[in-house]
Amino acid sequence: MLDSTFENVSTKLCQFIAQSYLDDEEQILPNTPIIKLNILDSASIFDVVEFIHREFSVRLPVLEIHPDNFNSVQVLSELVYRQFSKEVEQ
């Protein structure tokens, strides 16, 4: 269940992506263009999807797993919140 604030979701995603795909000292911000800068590729997107499921108990539908939704952590965090809202309504 998603019990974190939007800011916490963004922070956790930034930390996970930086630790998993960047050098030790590098960090990213919520608005960093992670696809455009090739921080994430098609394979790593699925690692991020799995992290989202483990960390926030949110499943992203296959149709939502495309590069447009992974342009930045900001965009991705918005997707996580939208999906969480849909799951709560059901």
C-alpha cells in the first residue's frame, strides 16, 4: 500500500535509480530526463517497475510501461500515484 507522500515516492525512486544505474557520487533530481540521458534503457525500465511493485505495492499495467512514462522521476511518480488511486477505487 502506498503510504508515502508524493515527495517520498520521488525521493525513493531517485535514490533507487541513482544507486542502480549511476556511479557512486552521481545523483538525479525528479526532473532529470532519465530516458533522454540514457540513464534507463528498455531493460532497466522493468527493474524500476519491479522496484515500484516491491516498494509501493503498486502494479503498473503493461500499457503504461513505455518510455513516455519514464521520461523523469516526476512523470513516473505521477504514474505511480494515478495507478494507486485506480487500485484503491476498485
